[in-house]
Amino acid sequence: MNGLSSAVTDMRLTIDRLGARGDGIADTPDGPVYVPYALPGETVSVGLPAPDPVEGRAARSSHGRVEARANLIAIDTPSPDRRAPDCALFTRCGGCSAQHMAEPTYRDWKRDSVVTALSRARLDIDIGPLVDAHGSGRRRVTFHARRKDGVDAVGFMAARSHNLISIDHCPVLDPALDRAPQVALDVARLLLPKGKPLDVQITATSGGLDVDVRGYGQAGEGIRRTLTQAAERLDLARLSIHGDRIVERRAPSVPMGKGHVVLPAGGFLQATTLGEDTLARLVLEACVEAPRRIRRVADLFAGCGPFALRLTEIAEVHAVESAAPALAALDRAFRATPGLRRITTETRDLFRRPLLPSELKTYDAVVFDPPRAGAEAQAHELARSTVPLVIAVSCDAGTFARDTKILIDGGYTPIRITPVDQFRYSAHVETVGVFFRPGIKRSSRV
Ligand SMILES: C[S@@+](CC[C@H](N)C(=O)[O-])C[C@H]1O[C@@H](n2cnc3c(N)ncnc32)[C@H](O)[C@@H]1O
């Protein structure tokens, strides 16, 4: 335990544990103090800002304890679990929070976020080792673009601030995005004179770079012509504004299973190719290993079909999702790929209208992969259903734990929980949970 007096602004602390965002936490008699980039066992000198500034002030939690965020001044006794970061901008750039952790510490910390979320939900379930799914790196990046004092800048938000850090290289990106910072700057320069801050999303596709700009508003004829010329000069696959296609020079497609999906501009895509492959593999394995033959699967929150296009190799798939352009892209890919079983699609808001037990009864398996908010309404309906196999894919450990508890309270048994790391050096972790409803009869697997 550390001593913390409320009047002091500079102090020495010993770090006791890691927090969910990667901060070191010193447990003081007055409450936890969060120290960015500090590791357990380290003695650190920190500054605790006076109570007023919004950033870094000491705040009282709902339990009445002081939760303080300190600034790291110096690491007095470094941990053997500390490593040199890959990127010179680490600690200044807000993109990564964990480049300072040695591999075993990093892996334990990531896996622990799932363990902690499940134990907070009072669930005592075995959790598998973290599966690394960084692969060749992230295939999509969003840059912020601003004009300040007449100077155009493109980059990421600085850590704990609204300032922009200019980027010309990011080591967590796929090499196919090497020229993305320059492309973002070139495109932003044409649009920033309007005076609005922009987000420039760039995706590496089989056809080349796919660029979608947000924040600009309506594009008139003049700027459309200018952007079309820029797409030519920069050799882009496609350039769009708010998903409105300005020019498509080559199809911005990505392979999924045996199909090729032309991505809807700005639509959801798993962060890394290996991440998508890994999540889909875990989903497929669960179906193949099921105690009975899986003939019909509902793929809920299906996006543009990374699971459906692989599941169709073993079963008929009904893909449900709220984004119509994603389902249209899936349907086109399915129709263009010979030799697959049937895929049907349904545009539906699964928060408001989850599939009901009467609809679910025709499926041997249900996969759901919701946004961070989770699939609470759908989990409640599954809990009332007779679906033999449920596979929950999640990008948020907290809502995964909540939905898992609903399934278990509804009679499902967890078979395997696998954390997957496709957002290297960030606090994000994906989880795949496989659940069986006990008592399902074995059927012929042929
Ligand atoms: C995490 S993504 C997963 C997509 C897909 N499974 C994949 O791996 O690419 C979540 C998906 O849920 C969709 N979604 C968000 N809110 C929804 C809702 N209320 N009802 C149905 N789908 C929704 C999003 O459009 C997005 O495609």
C-alpha cells in the first residue's frame, strides 16, 4: 500500500496492478491512483494535478473513494516486464496504450480483461489463452484532418487531449497502408479549405486503397471533379464522401471464404485479415465439432458476411443485419461465387426486433456478433429458445459478460471462451464464446 496525502502534488508511488486501459494503478489508502505507462512493481514519481483542471483531476467515485489520474514524471525503478516501444510517438499518440509491456505481461493483461469482466458478472468460467490475430497489421485506419493557422495536418489524437499528432508512419498498420498518411493529407488538403475538421478512413483492399471522408457535408460538382482527378493521381480504388461514391476506379473488394466482397463505403470490417480469419475459424470449428450436424445457421449482426461466406461451405445461412448496404454486398458476393450452399439475408434492427424463439427454432446454430453495446435483447430471446448451439462473438468484454450470463441463466453451458487480439497494443479485445444447450440429441453427422 502507498501513502497518499490529498495536499501533495508530486509524490512517489509503487504500482500494484494494471487497469483495463493499460494504466498502472497504485492502491493508496485514499483510493486508486492511475498512472499511465507504469507497470506493476515499478516505483514511479508522479505529479497529481490540483483538483480543478478537467484532465487529471482527482475525482470521487460513486463509492466515495478518491480516484486520481496522475502524470508520470519518472520511472524510478523499472520493471523487468518493461520493453522498449516500437514507435517513437508512443505515449504522445493516443492510438496505443501498451507498447511498454513485455509480451507475457501484455498477453496476461489482455486476457485478464475478459477474466475480470466475467468475474464481475459473477461467472466462474475457464478462459482459453489469448490468440494473437495481429497478422500483417490493421487493414483500415482513420486519420483526423484539421487546418490550424493555415497549416493542414493529418494524424491521430494525442493521448488524453484533443490535439492532433501528425503521423507519417504507424507500425501497427498493414504495409499495404504505408502510403495512407500521405494519401489522407493529399485528399484532406482539397477539402479542408471549407473549414471543417474531417475524418479520412482508408482501407487496404484487393483493388487498392479505398478512401471515405467524413465531416465534409454535401459535395458539389466542382469538388467532385477535383476529387475524381485526385483519385486518378493517387491511384485509389475508390473515393467517397460519407459513403457517397465520388469515383470507383477498381472494385474495393476483400476475399471472404471463397467469395469476394465489394465493401460498402464506410461499412464495418474486422480490423485485421488474420482477426477476421481467426474469429471465423473459431465460429466454424464450433459448428463442425457440435454434437449434432449443423444444417441451418442464423448469422446475426452479420455485416457484409465474413462468417456467412465461410459457414455456407457447411450449412445454409440466414444473415441478419441492420445495414442494408452490407447485406447487399454479401448477397452480390454469394451470387457471384459458385458451389456455395444457400445464403438468405434480412435487414432488421436486432436491438428492437430480435429473432424470437418461434423464429429461432428452425436453426441448429446461431452466431451473433454485435457492436460494443452487445446483444442483450437477442440474448434474452436465445435464453428462451431451443437452439442447440450459440456462438457469441464480441468486441466488448463487459457486454460479452452480461450476454453470457443471460445465456447461462437461460440454461446454456459454456464450452469454450477464447480471447482474440487483433488490436495489438490497444486495450481492445475480441472474445468468442461457444455455448451448448444440454440435452440436445445427437443426430447423424452425414
Ligand atoms: C461488430 S460488427 C460485426 C459484423 C460482422 N459479423 C463482421 O464480422 O464483419 C457489428 C454489426 O452489427 C450491425 N448492427 C449494429 N446495430 C445493429 C442492430 N441494432 N441490429 C442489427 N445489426 C446491427 C452493424 O452494422 C455491424 O455490421
